[in-house]
Amino acid sequence: MLPNGQSLPIPPIILAELGNDPKKPTVCFYGHLDVQPARQEDGWLTDPYTLTEVDGKLYGRGATDNKGPVLAWINAVSTFRSLEEDLPVNIKFVIEGMEEAGSVGLEELVRKEKDQFFSSVDYIVISDNLWLSQRKPALTYGTRGNSYFRVEVRCRDQDFHSGTFGGILSEPMADLVALLGSLVDSSGHILIPGIYDQVAPLTEEERKMYEAIDLDLEEYRKSVQVKRFLFDTKEEILMHLWRYPSLSIHGIEGAFDEPGAKTVIPGQVIGKFSIRLVPHMNTSVVEKQVKQHLEYIFSKRNSSNQMAVSMTLGLQPWIANIKDKQYLAAKRAIKTVFGTEPDMIRDGSTIPIARIFQDTIQKSVMMLPLGTVDDGEHSQNEKINRWNYIEGSKLFAAFFLEMAKLHY
């Protein structure tokens, strides 16, 4: 359903399979063909919808997110066919066209096909994210969830003139600023009572994994174009991106935000913020904690306005068992193709499909990225390096071979 009320059919989700040998493992690959909008006048150096190679980089919308990895997987499968060699594994595909709009309809399909199309699936591979570096391959085993909130403060439907009414009202904007200011401090620490109680404790094994990750902090800082981060070490930065929750304030609806001066008191305003969730946080518990905190802060202001808090999105975090066979197979394949051990990383953003597959099908899910940190997904001049694309196709083929060795 579009914002203007127009209804459109959901694009078809492609389910495909190749091979059904009961002696072989069945690996299911998830990818998507839809992309973020792109216009050349927004700063693209080339036509975003014509794949263009410049200096070993393949530019185009979807090159890394996610058409390139989908094609690399197809390349790996077709190579065995071209060589007239037997595929080491049974292959299944799930390819959708609504990922950038929240994978509308996909969860319903996965539930419906759980005992049909997905019944023979042993492992699920997603290649819809990136390496942490420009040089070293990575395996992704976790993502943060997301709880998105709106808090509305209302006095009346119309705005006020500040000369006529300023000083005699509880102003909604002042209430809202106080509420938003009570959520997080200047060091990024979330101030909502109890919010850290559910966070999974840090183990010694996990701490060592952070130490081994390839990340040049100074190079990373420059690429992000900021003066400094809130933390000084690689380990602290990565932990606060991946294994600790964060709270971000996104905007205020109903406020005056145009150029110039306007002496208005908004009659009602809506603040928007979100909390990125980590294992073992639960969306319903977080929702309750946020509401109790904001109600307490609002009550202390003794305001005559009305306040309402609602959670508009609740997506759980995802974490995989890195001792699963497919993680071991992927590590071996990376060593074969790239000659190195992978960085074991998480993703600070939210990729709901991983959790949907894991919860519904009850099988191991792995993220096996091909692109590098500077590929510019969702940005202008999105690209995938020619080298990453070709080596990534080899990686998938090597993964099939390793998976066949380890399955039984």
C-alpha cells in the first residue's frame, strides 16, 4: 500500500532448486534484486543503472547490494555445470524483490513453505552485507535488532504565537526536548533504567575474537569524516557497534524546520528515536522499560500536556553458533581462496531475514559477504571490486566443496 492509498501487487519471490540427492547437504541461498533509488544528478559519476567498470571497480546500483553476490552464487553453480562436474551440494534459491522496503510478504511465504520448499534445507547462506576492511574477508555471525519509538506531546491541534502565549503555557516542544534529553548521555550510555540487564555477558572467547579483527582505527575515522569516536580502542569501538545496545534520536515531527525565523510554539510535536538491540534483549521488555522511563520523566515536569509513547517497529537481534558446520566450511573455503583466516564479525544494523529464517526453519544461518567496507551500498557510486566479484564466485564454489566434505 503506497502512502497515497494506491495498492500495488507484491513482486514475485523466486524459489528455485537444483538437485535433490538425499546423500548431499542442501544449501539455500537468499538474495534480493531490488535496489535503493538512484539518480545520476545526485552525484553518480556514471549512469547508476548501467554497470560500468572503472579502474577495476564495477559501478552500478545493486553492484554490491545485492545483485553482484546473487550473480556470483549463480556463477559458482554454473561453473560445475559447465565443467560437467556433479554439484557437491543440492542448491536452493530464495530471491526477492522487496528487501529494501522491509521484505514485504517474505515472512508469510517462509512460514507457508516451511514444510514444503524449505523442508529439505540444511543450511541458509545470506550474502547481503560487507567485510569490515578493504583487504580481509569476513564471516558475519550476528546482527543487532531494532526498536523504533515515537513519543508525542500534545497541547492542542493548532500552533501558538509565542508573543501572545509564551510564558503562560507548558510548551510541547520544551517537554519533548526534556524527554529526548533524558534517554542517553554524552558518552552514548543509555539512561533508561534496566536497559542493560538483559545484555549477554562478554566471554573470554568472544573478547579474543575482537582482538584478532583487522581494523585500522585512524583509517576508519578518516573514512567516516569525524574528529573522534566515543571510544579509543578497536575492541571498544567494535563492541559498542555490535554487542552493546545504542540509542539514536532521529527527528521531530511538527517542529518549525525551515530557513528563517518563525515565532511559533508548536501545538503538538512527535519525537522519533530507536534502540539497536543485542542478544539477549527482548523487544517487549524494552518497550515496557522505555514507556515507564518516559512516563516518569514527564510526570516530574508537572506539565498540563498529554504524552503518548508507542513502539512502531520491534525487530529482534540475531546471533548464530559459529561452531556450526557451515561456518567451519566457510572458514576453510576462505583460507583456500584468499589464503587467510576471516575476520569473525557482527553487523551493527538489522537484517530481519536472518532471524526469520532461523526461527521459522530452525536451521543454521550464515552471512558470507563478498564486498568491502567502501562499496557504498545505498550511497552514490555504489560498486563492487572486480577482484572481489571473481574471488567471491570462487569462494562460493569452494564453500560447496567444503560443505560436502563436512556434512556427514
